[in-house]
Amino acid sequence: MKIGILGYGTVGSGLINVIDNNKNKRDIQIESILVRNKDKYKTHKYGDKITEDIEEVFNKDLDILVELMGGLHPAYEHIKRALENKINVVTANKDMLAEYGDKLAKIANDNNVSLKFEASVGGGIPVVKPLTESLEGNSIDSMYAILNGTTNFILSKMYDEGLSYDDVLKEAQELGFAEANPEADVEGYDAARKLSILSTLAYNRRVYWKDFYLEGISNIDMKDIAYAKKIGCKIKLVGQSKLNDKIVSGFVRPVLVDDNSLLSKVDNEYNIVVLNGDSVGEVSFVGKGAGKDPTGSAVYSDVVDIFDNRYSNIDSFTKDKIEVEKTINNECQILIRFKDPKKTQILNLIDECVKSYKVINNNDELVIMVYADSEYEINNMLCLIRDKGYCREISKLLKII
């Protein structure tokens, strides 16, 4: 089995380590490795295979192209070219799959080659393969997940050590857990892309990541953490989607989870995916969501699947997009903070609008837990409060489990 690798960063070097460690099991030959600057890799393994020229890669007689360079372009063009030339592709690129998965899946099907992407979601957690193979006899109707290690690390440190968001973000960047520009992670884009891939596979319709309700963690402060502790909860950035007839409801947002829930036990760089099937019930997958060796292991598993002629059905990417509802349309609990509030007026109005509520703090700011028939009901109430000028600022946190 001859492979070409695009990218020799963290995941690329992890894959090469796994290949070398398993030489006695699989004869996988690395034919070419594409990098931006050859000089940086003079002392690396397979130095004689390293090139800056994509044409040198495609001039090799490849069975598999492994794309680990990330980003949309030129990764998309390289993968498209490989598939059109009947070369199997393995990728860890969730950005590209979330944006162009429909086009690439069609090209792969048309050319009777594989497009595999286990490492694109959850790092080393095997979840794509179980979803497309082991759980194929199930109708998946919902899922919830922690899909971003950077935000989980930040929120864990804020909760456990009492550090501010800015301080923990700086530490995460120094440790290499966060990029210099962390926007994709902290604003929820990364998690939404991963959730869209899983939802597309689960519901057999294309779910586009930008259609989810998206809210990041950059506005979470230490008072939010204190209120979470007061009511026996943690704050986690959670992706959730549910299939309701012909509509998917879904979001990526910071939420409150009970201290004794499964999600609350998943900290730091760890990820979790929980799927609900009609036959198997609830199934959980937990593990390291990123990192050199875990992600390299996931890429290797896809290479071996192609080696052994194991094919996964990804036709759901080629289906029409399904409508996504962004707001919770069922009974819910939401913690709401009102800054500089006119307390009496706010509480009188809340009395008229929702089923019930509980005051958590009534000192420097008004904080309440609201119980309502839907998030629409709460949003309408908050619009009234804003329109009447009853407070300076409002923030809210949904409680899910």
C-alpha cells in the first residue's frame, strides 16, 4: 500500500510514528510528504521523501492520499484531484468536510474510491466508524457532545482553579492547546463543524454547520462559574442536535450540566460524543479529542480500512440540506443574569410570562432560573424587558442535563 501525505505537522508526525510502530502488521510505504518549507524537516524521518512540489506527490503511483495540511484551500483542490484520479483519500480536515463534504463525497462515489475522515471528529475517539457501520441498524434521533478540547480546557481551569477566561486562554496558548487566533475554537465554529459531520451521517441528510445556533465561551466570566457552582452545575461548551420529523434542532453553546452528569466528568482536552439510537439506546464515546498520537491513530485506522477494502457509506453528504431549528422548542430551564436591573418591574413581568422561576441572587444583580415551555417564550420575555429598558445587560445559560 503506497501513500502520499500532505502535511508534516502534529498529526502528520503522529501518523508516521504509528505507521513505523506497526511495520510488522501492515506494509505501508510512504512515497512522498508535502511540506511548505523543506529546510524545517531536514532531520525528520523520511527526509528523502519530503517535497514542496505537489506535482512530485501526484507523480507517484499512490493508493492513498492522506491530507493533513488543514484549511480549505489548497486542501480541497488536492483532494478533489486525487479522487478524480481514482486515488483513495484519508483526511482529518473537518473544516473542509463541513464546507465541501457534499461535493467530495459525490466525486468519490462517481470514481468508486474511498473518502475517509475518522480523525476529523473527536481526534482519537472512534466515532465516525461506529456511526456509519456498527450502529447502521439504528435510527439515531439525537446526539450531544463536547467536541473542542481548547474550550473544555479553558472552562475546566476556570471552574477548578478560579482563573479568569483571559488568564486561562493565555495559558492554553502557551501550552499549545489554543491557536494565536483562537476564534474558531472559542466562538464554537470548530465544534459546529464537527457536529454537522456527525449529524449528517446520523440523520442521512446534509446538516450545514452555519445553520446551527452558535455561541462561544468568550463572554463567560467568574460570576457565571460561581452561579454554576451554587446550583450544582458546571459550564461546558456543548453541541447538541435532534431529529424531529423533517427538521433538525441544533446548537453549539455554553450550557449548564449537573455535577453528577456524564458531561461534567469530561474535563480538559478530553471529548465525548453521546448518541441515542432506537435499538441500542444511549451510547457514549470518550477520549482525547486532539493530539499527535491519538489523532495519528485515527488516521492510521482509516488507511488500514482502505488496505483491507472496508468501505463506509457516506452518501448522506450528497443529500439535500435539512432545515435546522436554532431555538429550543420544548420545556427548558435557563439561568438569566440581569445587570443594573429594575428588579420589581422585571420580576412582575416574568410572573406574567413563564411557568415558574427561582431567584438565585438578588443583590448586586438579579439572577434567576426560569422554567418555561420553550426558549421562544423566554426570548419573547427578554425582548419585552429590553424594550422597556428594565436593565443594562442580559445574559443567559441553558441548562440541559
